[in-house]
Amino acid sequence: MQDHEKHNGGQCAAPHCDHCSTDTGRRTPQRYCTPRCATRVRVASHRAQRDRS
């Protein structure tokens, strides 16, 4: 899974995504451009962990 460094905006943290993410001032900085990108990264991480077991 991606490291949890501060990400205040710029490029989406999802691999192979060229969209920009924006931090809308929430408590938790937004690392992804959409919830869909965030879910895609979480599912890929889960599947990789499951396959290693």
C-alpha cells in the first residue's frame, strides 16, 4: 500500500492515474482524485496481501 505521507494536492497518488487531486480542507489530506481511485488502490493491496498468504 502507498505510504501515508502528507499530500496536499497535485497528482493523484494512485498508480497509472494522471488526474489531479485537490485537498478541500478536510482533516485528512486527500491523496486521490476520486473515491474510485482510492478503492482501486485498497482492493489491489488487499488482493496482493491475500495472494501472499
